Amino acid sequence: QAQLAESGGGLVQAGGSLRLSCAASGSDFSINAMGWHRQAPGKQRELVASITRGGSTKYADSVKGRFTISRDNAKNTVYLQMNSLKPEDTAVYYCNADIYTPWARLRKDYWGQGTQVTVSS
């Protein structure tokens, strides 16, 4: 089983920046797309950004121009650079990855435990 671990969350003032990281650990797997979702209290979980192995990206309208997703395939790591943060960005951010396990011929999504991002006004 592969595991994902997020880091980089915390408290930041409005207008500030934060960078989230998510590394996949384990062996005998291949990572396809990776992404970030977030869930604020009382709200539905939403896609923030995603990136394919080849580098194609997708963003939620609410974060376009402010957030940038990137990845380092050699390190099995995905990043989310968050700039010009707003109080409405406050949420738990979850990393996910589309992972293929060759020996089991199995492809499925894996999820991290989440990291809290709080933006104060």
C-alpha cells in the first residue's frame, strides 16, 4: 500500500503565502495524476488543483491566478504554492494521487490525512 503525507499547513495572514507538500511513500507503484482538494467547515469538499504526470494542470476558478500546483516525479512529491491568501481559503487541504500497482494490476486513488490551512484577516 502506498501512503501520502502532507506538510506545510499552518496559520497565515490574509495576503500571505504558504506552500504545501505531499510525498508518496512505498514501493512498486507508479503515480499518474496528483491533486489537492480542500474542505471548509460545513461545506462540500472541492477540487483545488490537479496535475498530470506530464504537467498538465487544472484549477478551481476561485484559486486561478493565486495558486500553482507542481510536482517532482523523481521525489514522488506534489506541491501547492498558495499566494495572496484569503480568509475563504481556510480549510483542511487533502492530497490525493492516482496510483497504479503493477503486481496487482490495480489503479486507484490514495488520500493523505489532510493539513489545516488557516488564513486570518
